[in-house]
Amino acid sequence: MVQHIVGRIVGTIVKVIVFLIIAIAVFGNVVHYLWNWLMPALFHLPLITFWQALGLMALGWILFGGLRGGGRGWGRGGAWRRGMHGRWEQMSPEEREKFRDAMRARCGMRSEEATPKA
């Protein structure tokens, strides 16, 4: 019984590792070929190697948060946003207007500038 469970876990880990290697190779080649096809013609940049394409892809993931996953933190549906929405819903119309005025003042806008004129 225990050997069966361990075998399934090891099999799953091996499958995930193989999938990741294939995915990295495919995306690396896509970046490599797209760069070498477009960038020299459009911007007169040099050709890159596969390994440079992988580095470029990793840099993009680091800079633009591709490894964070969706729906957590400050992004869509984040805890901060849900908390702020809950607070907003509990405010009276007067409190909401006071909050808007405070935010306009904080952002350097006076109330007269922020209100659209008809």
C-alpha cells in the first residue's frame, strides 16, 4: 500500500519535471525565433541564441510577475481590494464623498477640478 502511494507520488513528480522541461524548451524556442525574426528587421538588434532567449524570458517573468500566479496579493481579487470594497460598502453617502474629497486633495486635485462640468 505505502509502496503504491510512493510510486504514484514519484511518477507524478517525474511527469511534472518532464512537462516543465518541455514547456521551457518550447517557450524558449518561441521567444528565440520571434526575436530573431522581428527584432533585427524592426529595430536593427542582433540575433540571440536559445540560451539568451531563455534568459530574456526569465527576465520578463521576474519583471512582470509571471511566476506569482493570478488572484493573489495586490492583483485582481486581492485581499486589499476585497477589504477596501467591504469598507466602501459600509460607508454612508456622506462618508464616501468625504473620502473622495480626501483622495482628490491627496492626489493634488481640488473638488472643482475633479467634478465634470455639464
